[in-house]
Amino acid sequence: MTTLEDPATDPFEVAAAAAERLVELTGASSHDVALVLGSGWGPAGDLLGETLAEVRTTDLPGFYPAAVAGHSGTIRSVRIGDTSRRALVFGTRTHFYEGRGVRAVVHGVRTAAAAGCSTIVLTNGCGGLNPDWAPGTPVLISDHLNLTAASPVEGATFIDLTDLYSRRLRDLCREVDPSLAEGVYVQFRGPHYETPAEVRMAGVLGGDLVGMSTTLEAIAARQSGLEVLGISLVTNLAAGISPTPLDHAEVLETGRAAAQRCGRMLADVVRRL
């Protein structure tokens, strides 16, 4: 397996090699949109359309096996509805807390760009600060706070993040589901859950959602020229707001319960892109 830790390695060349291998394994010369399915979102991919090919992530250069329960270690090539357009559906992601470095975290995003995608949908399961957002509520990401103290952008490369999470795509989502709320997502390093004090801090800073993924991928997507849609599934109220201890099993169960609603919404949105 090609690794990304060596500073002499060009991560974009590894992504290009992974995209070339995808062409061989899927039979598709290019893809149009990519989706990264976070915790609780796995079943949603089934409603996008017919899966035409499925590959293991470890069959591609630079990828690692899935390390989190609720993620699948596969990438699917899916026909979008009855069109000729194709979606790349990532059933897993590498999290920053796995200790493999930022390049590994954003490798899927860069591979999607190299495979021809112009749009990426980043999903996650998260804790919610708004008590009105019951577990199972999807929330559009309007902006983020990256508290990982890291960036996927290397060297003197300056990327504008003013409209990182596309307003156009958020408006498109609300055409499909007018009830969708939006909020600011805050990424902590993890893998431990946030303390109540950290959650209060996130709220003071302007955050509405807390989790352990997405922001680094979104920055890398912008660097690669992708239009970004971010959607969080509130799987639990955040620490200090929830009356019960946090539990990853709850995250997965909430995702299963919300899968049909989220899947239908995603399918409708992707068909309109």
C-alpha cells in the first residue's frame, strides 16, 4: 500500500494514482459527485441509485482500512437515478484522531477531485447544542470552526474559505426539505467526546454542532476546486446538554432510525446537482 507519511511524497500524485486505479476497477472514466458517509449515514447511500461497482478502499493507493464501527471499508460507484452520471460513495473516512496525519484524512477528497468530481457531500454524525434538534435531525453546515490545530494545505498556499460550504447547495437542499436548519460545525481532535466545558466554549464561539471530522476534508475540497455541501446528523445532544452519558452505540442507532429520511433527502439533492 502506498503511504502518505513520507514528506517527499506528493499527496496529489498519490490521489491521481488512486483515481487511475478507480477507473480500472469501476469501468468509469470519471465521476461527477462524491459523498463521504459519516457515522449513521451508511444506509443513506443505498437510495442514491444502482451500485455499478464496489471496491475496497485498501485496493487503492494511499487508503487505510475502516477504523470506526458504523463505517464500511468500501467505495461504491453509483449511477445517479436513471442518468448516465456517477457518484463515488465513500463508506468510510480516515479520522484525524487515528494518528495517520492530515494527508491521510483528506486523501479521499483529493482522490474524488482527481476522479473528475466537481461536487462533494461531506456528512457526519455529531452532537447538537440546540436542544430543539432532537436526535435524528439533519442540519446543514453553514460554516465551521477547526479546532484541530492542523490544516491540509501545505506551504505558502492561501485558500479563501469565505463561502466554503456552498450557499447554492444549501438552498438546493431546502428546496428538497424546507424544514432543514443550518449551523456552525466545530471539529475537535477526539477521539474522546467533548467535556461540558468544551461544549459551552464551542457555543460561546458560535458553534451549533460538535464532532471529530469534516473540517479538514472541506478545506482540502476547496483547495482542489470542489463545491462543498456539508450535512450533520444530530445523533445526540452534546455533553452537558444531554441528560445521559455519550455512547457511540447511540450514534449508530440514531443513524439507522434516520436513514430513510436522510437517504431520500440526499438522493433528491444529488439528482438536482
